[in-house]
Amino acid sequence: MAATTQNTIPAFVPVRVAGNGVADDLRAILVVWKRELIRFIRNRLRILTSLAQPVLFLYILGTGLSPLISQTAHFNFRTFMFPGVLGMTILFTSIFSAMSIVWDREFGFLREMMVAPVHRWTLVLGKCLGGATVASIQGAIILALAGTVGVPYSPVMVLTLLGEMMLTAFALTAFGVMIAARISQVESFQMVTQFFVLPMFFLSGAIFPLSDLPAWLGVLSKIDPLSYAVAPFREAVFSQIHLPAALTKTLNPGIAWGAWQLPVWFEIAMIMVAALAMVGAAIRQFSRTD
Amino acid sequence: MAVVDTEPTKLAVGSEIAVLADDLRKSYREVEAVKGVNFKVSAGETFGFLGPNGAGKSTTISMLCTIIHPTSGVARVAGFDVVRDQAQVRRHIGLVFQDTTLDDYLTASENLSFHAELYGVPKGQVRTRLQQVMEMVGLWDRRDSLVRTFSGGMKRRLEIARGLLHSPRVLFLDEPTVGLDPQTRSHIWGYITELKKRENVTIFLTTHYMDEAEYCDRIAIIDNGVIVASDTPEALKASVGQDRVELHTADDQATIANLSMKFGLEAKLSEGSVAFFVDQGEEFVPRLFSELGVKIQSVRVARPTLDDVFMNYTGRTIRDAEVTGSEKMRQNPFVRARGR
């Protein structure tokens, strides 16, 4: 009862509440980011389950397909799959993190954020950065498995991949947030998986090389934004292993627009532009919800 | 850091208008949910919005909290315009919604810390303030428990604590006890009354429980988007006027006849007793005993309740109004806003 708490409460201390400065924006971004991380770390089961999928792909599917594909050289198909599985981990974790907004809305917590005296964009940015961090951590865990599939732990490769994964994760989380802003039911999550996540995954070259594809499939894979992330991932890995030129050309064809072979820096620039566009769109979505 | 002083302690009851609505309206397409409401709430007051579901309570509170924009009219909260100074209004209000808005997967204190940082409570004060508000609602011992382990009543208490964390000038409680059992409801009210004493905060609440309206300094009865009456609960009840008297007698028919003959009162037999309305019921009882001429077994005199008040102003009971009201529309602006 209320009466029992009486003697322990000190006198009323009014607090001062912050304004709208840059420091306040940063603080809002940080607190939303921090919440994502707390929720991630607390949910061990989620960490484990979301690692199960890439591990299954890498060791089961990768091993199973190996005899079919790499009869010629002493090349392990799992090595080919490795950068694709990194892409998969980033894709699924990012979208899943972003979709938690739908749960936040369902359970009301979104409202707590939406009525706070902070700029909407800080909430969106915090969410995107949080999702990106969580996805990057998951990606880093898979990256740690490199040695088990014949990929050496070169510091340059590790740093390159980490950087590329963070950027990709941010772009994908922003994409997910933009979609999450438009859906109001948890059930729609299935729709997002079927119509966005799986096509993006299959067309990206994560599990099969994009060389010598039928024309229609080649076009689709070039439309898939994730292709432009998987290609640099694969390039980073293949620069560390030594294979016959012909095999490299088949397994790591990169992406060409007509006759122009896209350089890695261009692909990364594309992801950056996409990231900015997505986060801008996500912010616009959320600012409209008034 | 840009810091705005909230100056919450300087306010005395009646000295300042904490909430003001002037011809506030809200329409959803062809439906006018709030049809021009006017009211003033003085600083330190507990003001209750009483009405059935669908009467426009939640829509009004959402406009005051800057969640939805009014179609027309003016509203000021803590001195700031709800449309032009949205951020200032938000900084100076605490909100407790009908449905919980807690993160189940965070602990109680993590939920509060999140709020403190979002509202910019200075780092040095967070810990003290957290303890203060959590002790106020009796949850300090449970600060490290995950919110998902909390009962409905505990969640509501935590939300009230959170609403106060940043020392708001006005605390909005939208149906603070809906869905809770009677015992928990009365506990929640214990906390609310207590915090009002401690925090010197203006409370604006909505309810459709008549008994809860009694806790308010002043209430406004809203029905179909219009305020039909607004005053203190006492004054409203007095405006209904007459007391209800119920009699058990040896001969009910004779009693009814005699009441009509000797006092000019129209009495009815209801639920086994003779009931009638009369001015100043308690003073009437001695006359009744001496002049009725029928043996009286028991007498009950009841002051008018808010139910009678509601009945008087709207022509129906709040429960009857609930049925038609909820059929008309589901009054949750958030559901509406997201349904794009």
C-alpha cells in the first residue's frame, strides 16, 4: 500500500529536462541503440537460433553440394559458400532486427518512443544502428569460422569484411525499418520473408555463382541489391586463396553491367548510397505517422 | 547541453492554467469524434474526463498529448500550444496509456532508464529519481526483474512511476485502472493520491468508472464528443438535487398511497422496497415516521451518485451508453494512425 512507502521517500527533487540540441539528438540515438543491444544480449536463444541457419548452410549444404561442383580441383565448395553465408547472416539478422518494430508496435513500446520529446529521425537512426550492430556481431561470429572452411585469417580480409558487413547491415536494417513502418501486424512478417528476404537471398549469388546464368536470371540477380554486397564479400575472400584462373572466373565472376566489370569500390559506393536512401526513406515513413 | 528549466515547484493550486481546451475538435473523415470541447484545468488539480467508451475521451487526451492533431480549436498544456510547441508540451507531460507501453524484455529499471535518457534527465539525477518514483509505487525491490514477470497491476504502477520520472507538470492517465481487478484498482488510486501530494503535479485522467471519478477535484462528463456537464463531483451530485429514499414497510401498497396523499410524493415499488426521491432526505425521515401511518421496518437514504448525474445529463446510464458507444467506433487514435 501507498502508506508503507512514505517514510523512505526523500523530498521531491524536480529534475531538469533537456532541450533539442545536438547532444540531445546523440543521446536519443544512443539510448535506442543501447536497447537493441541489451535485448540482443539477453536473448541467448535468439543468438543461437539465428546462427543455426548459416551454420547449416555452410556445413550441410556446402558439404553436400561439394562432390557435385568441385570435382576438378581440390577446392572445397564450402569456401565458395562462405562469403555467401556471411551475406545471409547479415541479411536475415538485419531484417529480423528491423522487424522488431512491428513487435514494439504490437506491445505498445513504440508509443513510448514516439511520444518522447526527441526528433523522430534520432529514433530511426538509433534503431538502424542497433540492428546493424547486432547483425555485424552475428556476422563476425560466422566470420570466426573462416578457418574451418579453408579461408585463412588474414587481417586485411577480416577488417575488409567487417567493414563491408557493417555497411551492408546498416543498409539492410534501414530497408527493413522502412518496410516495418508500413506494416501493422506481426503476421505480415511472413510476407516480408517470402517476397523480399528469400528472393534477395537466392538471387544474390550467395549459394551459387552468378556466372553462366540464363539471361533472365542474370538480369534478376543484377536487380537484387544484395548481389552488390555479396560480390565484395566474395572478392575479399577469394583474394586470399589461390585457385586456377578459370575456376576463379567461374566462382567469383563479380558483377558486370554489359561490358563493364564493376570494381569493388563502385559496389561499396552503391551500398553506401542505398544505405543513405533507405535510412532517409525510413525516417520519412516514421515522421509521417503523426 | 541545452537545458530547459521545468520549474514544477512554483505552481500553487489555482494560480495557473495547466490545461486549456478552446473549442477543440477532431473529425475522422465523416465522423466528428470530438465536437468542440472547452475546459480549463488549474495547476495542481485532479481533473477527470468521465464518459462511456467512444465518447471522445481518448481522442481528446491524444490531442492534448500531441499524439494527434486537432481538426480545429486550440489546446494549451503547461502553457504551450499542442500544435506549435509540440516538443515543449511533450517535455512537460507524463503519459500513462490505456494499454501498456513497456518493454517486456527489459527490467523495470532498464525501462525507466530508457525513459530517463530519452527525456534527458541529467545523469547525476537519474539514480535518485529512479529510486524515488519506484519506491512511490512500491516496486523498488523488483527493479531488476524483467517486466514480463510483472502482473497487470505492477505494470500499471511502473508506468505511473515512469510517467513521473521527468517531473512533468501534467500527468495524463488514460483509463489508469481499466482491466484491473477491484483491489488493484483501489491500490492504484492509493498511489495516485499519494503522488499527487508529493509531486505537486496536475493530473488529467479519463475514466468510465463512476466510483473513480469521485477521486477527482473536478470532472467533466463527456458524451458523444460533447461535454454535457463540468463541476466538482459534489456539485454535480447536488445539481441532481433529490435524495433517493428506500423503505421497507409492513404494507407497501398503503405506504405508496399514503406518500402520495400526505406528502405528494410519487413512490414506486422497486426490488422489494418502496423508493422515491425527495429534497433533503435525511431531514425528511423524522416526518416520515410521525406522519406516514404505516409501520416502517427500515429506511435507507442515498445521496445521488455520479450514475444519477450521468443519467440526469444524458438520459441513460453509462452502461447503456457503453453498448451504443463501442458499436459506433473504436476510439483508439493509434490504431487509426497506423492503419495506412
